[in-house]
Amino acid sequence: MPSVAVKLYSVFFKFLLKHRLQNRIQTRPEDFDPFGVTSRPEETIAAANPLFDDDGVATKDIHIDPFTSLSIRIFLPESALSPPEPSVKSRPRRPDLNYPSVSDSARPSPNGSSPFHSSRRNSYGNAAVANTLKAEPRRSSYGFSNDVEGLNLMAGVGAGVYRGYSPANSAKKSRKLPVILQFHGGGWVSGSNDSVANDCFCRRIAKLCDVIVLAVGYRLAPENRYPAAFEDGLKVLNWLGKQANLANLSMGGATELKKTDNRHIVDTFGASMVEPWLAAHGDPSRCVLLGVSCGANIADYVARKAVEAGKLLEPVKVVAQVLMYPFFVGSVPTHSEIKLANSYFYDKAMCMLAWKLFLPEEEFSLDHPAANPLIPDRQPPLKLMPPTLTVVAEHDWMRDRAIAYSEELRKVNVDAPVMEYKDAVHEFATLDMLLKTPQAQACAEDIAIWVKKYISLRGHEFSY
């Protein structure tokens, strides 16, 4: 059973949440801001910090849509500054190549030096090339030459401020990391991508998985009801693809783009400039979706749209998704929905209020495609879905439907394991009070082990 502290905090949490939901219901639609909101005044916000502090993760916020409040927070681990790993291993000596013999090396040259020393094969192929390369400006460990441009990007007012790289000069020399799109929870009406709790969780995932995390600040309800949050998630995925194409153009890749017929490079939503952190370090071909609570519903929707789009999303490729205690419901109650209806933090009555605030009145149904992933004839077919890891808690009333969805994926040969945590409650790994618990840390580590199976360049070197 959860501890006494967790039980007491749950009572206080539900009291505040119920009060806030009732206030949202009483708010008149004409008082809503059409621009949308991505956080609430009661949220404790963590400021973006471009410094690699003690935890080794730099962050910055970007507003990517001029017509809405949609924004993202980028989490860049310090490991991205490490030199790229060598792609070619050293090979043994081949017998068909002419290597200098011992007798030749022993024969002195007219000037007294050894001829073996002057004719020895080096890593550049010959001495002339080596001398040419030695004359070039020395490059720093961050991939820059010692010029003004490179210094301006790393040096700043505060020591260690990271501003990103100039893609034209350094993107090929920097380390590329996979990208995780993270969608926060909060029952559609609260939560934020820059809250203290979400900031702490994303930093943990960025370090453990060794990835760039893009925390999506989607529009909240009831100011923006369905499908606003789902559209925002898909917009960020498309934005990521446009950023990759724009970075390729900035490095002189226009010829390659013409060959692949990628003409959807810039449109009204496209960025007018390259995002340097992603251009230098992001590898969108290894993209993972991670959703928390109601954010898991968004992640599953984005994964379905990515499957439908196929090659139109290139170079973005969704290789896996992680659904943490998803916000799935349905008209036919499951065993856990009956037995645990009055569970901790988010009970069933409270979640029904959240769904009423999120879904338009004329569309409200517990079997809505946004709510129930198991409705018949839903597209695309489940067999086309990416590998899906589902995290559930023992004392979560929505657990059975999440497990049932995972079972349906496994029936069509999709890798869809379920991690169930004993004595855990909804949002046990992401709630502010529970983030520091050993169980929350273990959950993040388990997610990292599974995710690395699909983002590792060496293949499935991590497995259960």
C-alpha cells in the first residue's frame, strides 16, 4: 500500500483539483483566449537554463507557432558535446599491400635518418597529405576551428553557456543524439512542459537515455478543446522534420533534397531559421514518443499519424513509443475501473470532469477515438504501430484498459511489453512529490533500458 504521506497528499491533491475543474466548468466560453494557454498560474515554473549545471543538461524554450501558444522546451545533455564515435574500426594489415621491410628500414639514408621513418604510412595516406592537414587551423574538442564564429557560439557572458553550433561548419563533426518527444500529463486542463516536476523528469530521461528531449507545451482545455492538443503534437513532429530539412539545406544539401523529392521544406508553419541545437545534435531518424497520463493519448495519436504519413515524414522516423499510465477510458468498465474507481490522486469522477472539459459537448463519448484505443475499425491497423512500452501502476483505475491495449498489440506481433509497479499510484514517476522516490528513479531507468533497444546505432545491444 502507498505510504501515509502519499495518502494524505492524495486527499489534498484531489481537493484542489476538484476545485480547479469546477472553476473551469463555470468559466464562460467568451472569456477564453483563442490564442490558447499552455500553463496555469498555479503551476510552479522552472526557468530555462542554457548552462550545463550539476546535472549536465542545458535547456531552452522555443515558441514554434505564431498563431497559437504552442511551444517546446529542449533538453540537451552534455554528452552531446563529446566527439562522435568512430564509424570504421581499425583493420589488420593486408598481405597484398607493400609495407616497408625490416631490411629497408635498417638501411641508413644519405642524410643519416632512417628511410622507414620518412616513408612510413600514416593515418592520412601519405606524408604530403599529412603536412597539408597539419597546416590547417587546429580544431577544438567541440568540433570548431579556432575562429571567431566557433568562439562566439560557446563562449558567453556566463561560463559554459551553450548557444549551439553553426550547422554549415560543425554539424558533421558533432555527435548526433536520438530525439524524444515528451507530452506531459495533467488531465488536459493543467500541467505544463516547463513545470518544475516535468523539467526534473525530462532532465532525468535526457541523461539516462542519452537523448535530446523535446517537451511539448500543447494547448490546454477548456480554452482549446479536442483536437487542439492532438494537432499540436503532430505539428511538433512535422516541425522536427522541417528543421532537419532546413539544416540539410544550410549545409549545402539542396541537391540531395531534389533527388529525394522532398519539396515540403518550408510552408507557412515552417521555421524561418535553423534551430542550432537540433541541427548540430539531433537525429530525427531515431525519434521516440513518450506520453505521461493524458500525454500518452497524444503520443499514441501522433504515432498513428506517423504510420499513416509514412515516407512523407522523412527524415523523421518514429521507432518506438512509451505510454506511461495512459488516460484511456471506455463505455464498458473494466475490472480496475470498478474496483479502483476512488483511487489515489486521479479518481474516476475527477477524470470524467476532465474529459467533459476536453471533448466538445456534441462529441462527448467514453468511446471517442481520443479516449478509447480499442474501438473497432480504428486506423491504421495495429500491426503497423511502432514498438510500444506501457507503464502501469497497481493502484491506478485506468490500468486494465492500458494492459488490454498492449495485449492487442502483442497479438499482431508488435513488441509491446507492460511494466507494472507494485504499490504505485497514477503518475508515481512524474508527480512533484514522488519524483525523488526510488520507484520513480527505477521506472526511468527501466524506460531507458527498453528505449535503447531501438535508438542504439549498434542494434539491439540492450534487452530484457
